Amino acid sequence: MDLFESLKQKVSQSPKTIVFPEGTDERIITAASRLASDGIVKPILLGNPYDVHQVADQLGLTLDDVAIFDYQNLAEDTLAEYVDALVERRNGKTDAETAQKWLTDPNYFGTMMVYMDKADGMVSGAAHPTGDTVRPALQIIKTKPGIKLVSGSFIMLKGDQRYVFADCAINLTLDAEGMADVAIESAATAKQFGIDPKIAMLSFSTKGSAKGPMVKKVQEATELVHEKQPDLVVDGELQFDAAFVPSVGEQKAPGSKVAGQANVFVFPELQSGNIGYKIAQRFGGFEALGPILQGLNKPVSDLSRGCNAEDVYKVAIINALQATE
């Protein structure tokens, strides 16, 4: 079965409520209308109802099963509820006046809806840079216990091939502990997509073929994953060819349970990860789904500003999957 058909069947069994802060964006409205009519998720669009319906009418779409929340014109008691919850969550770092100002930003408001369990997840980024989506999530939802970093993975699809690449979107640099966290969260992402994770900790060196602090970092990260999650199948440091090509893996890392058969690739920093997934996408013909934000207590998804309605539709399904599991 096609990957997204199987995901749709899974999440539609118990549809989750997903909030979309960019409620007047044509791509968001198109995807929300389709998601609602397919019975996959329960969309909430943030924005002025008149403005939202005007765009929908221009697109020839109905929003019968789509909720529209006018976050800028709240009843006094509703606004007070959100302000009080935000001030409490910030634990003295944000006063009521600042909290009320933050809540005029749709990304902050949508994040608070997720935090307060008024929505199961949030999808944003069609008209905002990544920082505008991630910052409220870090300040309000925060990371899972034991995980210090939010990271961004991509599911790479081509035919029946499925791989996870991370971190390709968030962290400019990673120390050994950060790289280990990315590996652990990427393994969880892989399992959600039916991938039995075999994790390659990538480097320009394989098993000591080169020396230096960059190589040592990957070696230490691999050991940390073994310590934190001894049940995971992980190996490093490995060059990409040793991780991916069976004959090369056998030659460079004989006896490895990962070399030559890896399906989760953890890059040592953002630059190589971002370049790597785009090479696979453009040269290799893979579809890149993401970035999927990993490590948060509740699901928040970041769209590319170059996305189309189909991308929004698929990312919302992924967001609902994260909320389900």
C-alpha cells in the first residue's frame, strides 16, 4: 500500500484536531478543506472568519467541517484564560502584558492551543520562517524529558525505498550529546513510518580511518546512543558509502549490523545534512517529506515557505500521526 494511504487509514481511525495559524493562506485553506472532507483530521484555521471564507469562496472551496477561530477578537474571559496559562507556563519569565502581546501572533496562539490541549498539533511555516514556528514551541511546549534539542528530519521516499535523514533543518552545530539525541529521536520517527531503524552516525571517516575532533565527536555520540538506548541498532563513525553500499560496508566495517544496510542517517551538523538531503532529492529523485520536528513534547510541524497545498496536506497527516503515537 502507498505510504500515505496507510498513514491516512491509521490517523482517520481517531481524527486529531490540528491548528493552522496561517488561516487565510490559499494553500492552507485548500489543504484544510481536503483534510476535513477526507475525514483525516479536524482542522482549525486561525483568522478572521470573513477573510477566511472570502479566500475559500475565491478558490471554490467549502469549509463546512473546518473550524475557524478568530484569535484577534476574543471574549475577555477567553483571552484571560490564555494569558494566565502562558504566564504560568513561562514561570515568571513573561508578564501578563507581554503574554497578551505574544498572543496576537498566530504562531504563539496556535502553540498555546496545543499546550492547553485545545488542539492535538500545529502546522505552520507556509508564510513564516522556521524560527517563527520553532521559537514558540521551544518556549511553551518544550522538549521531551531527557532530550535537549529539537531537530528536523526528512523522510526520503522513492518507490518502496524509505529513509530518514537528520538533522537537516534546525541545529547549526551539534556536540556529541546533541548528535546522540538526534539519532534517538530519528529512530522514533523511523518507527512511525514503518521503518525498522538501523542508524548510521555519519562522518568523513569510517572506524578510525581519519583522526581529529570531528571524528571523535561522532564516535562519542555513537557511544552515548548505546548508553541511552541500548536496544537501538546504531554504528559509527561511518562514511555514507560504508553506511549505504553493502559491498563497501563489508570492506570498511566488517561485522557491523548497520554498515551497508542503514536506513536512518544522522549527519554531524546542519550544513552536511541540508546539503545531503537536497542532493538525494535533486540528483537521486527522492521525495523529501519534512522537515519533521523531533524532540518536542507535542507535535508542531514546520512547512517550507515554498510549499504547495499537497505538501500541507501530507505534513498535516504526519503531524496527526505524531499526535496519535
